Amino acid sequence: MKYRYCPLCGRELTKIFNYDEGYVPYCQQDNKLYFDLPKPTVVVAVIKDEDILLLSQSYIYKNSKVLVSGYVSPGETVEETAYREVKEETGIDIKGVRYLGSYALKDRDLLMLTCVGYYKGGQLTKSPEVGALQWIKLQEALS
């Protein structure tokens, strides 16, 4: 999130130099700094035996396969988001979610939080936002 206006008083923010943070949006009226915030997003590698679950979502990436992903809702942990997004997008349940690492997509203002989870049960049922679902061999996916 890029702050342009103060969430408290609605005034347009100015930029003030804040040492190692550089120039930061600042409200002179409320004497408050507003640091730009990336949107936290969970990416989940779902594993079943020697397979990984891949999705087609052509509205995001044409002709490619992706992992389950989604935005972290306010008040939700990364792990809760992983369980929820997998259930919403694929219809299945997972277990043993573990955080693997993160990376930032600066051009899209996203903080990608990568996890792995293991198939627990359920039937694959794609949501309307998913073009297709497919289990594929992990080694094939890596290539």
C-alpha cells in the first residue's frame, strides 16, 4: 500500500527524510509517519507422495502452471491463509504447513510468503478462478 493521504485526518501527506529509511510519507497535522506496506501473499506447494499440485490461471499467466496462492486477510496467519486458499481454490485439505521463505515483487507491491503443505484428503474441485488443476510428478515440475 502506498500512502498518499493520512488515514487519520485525510490530509495529503508530504515526504520527510527518515535517516536509513529515506523519504517517508508524513502527516504534518498528526505528526505521524506512514511506511509503504506490501500486500502479503501466500504461495503454497501442495505435495502428495511424489506429486505436486499445479493450477492453470490464464488470467494471471498465459500457458503456464502455478502454485496455489492468495492474499493474507487481516487477522489471519500465513498458515491459516495457506489452509484456506488451498481449500477455496482446489477443494482439498492439507496438513503440516511449513513456511519456506519469502521474496518481494516490487513492481506489484507484493510480499510472497512461500509454504509447503501435504495432501490430507478430499476430491479436487476447482474454483471459478482456476482454469485447471493437475497433479504432476515433482521432478517433471522442477524441469
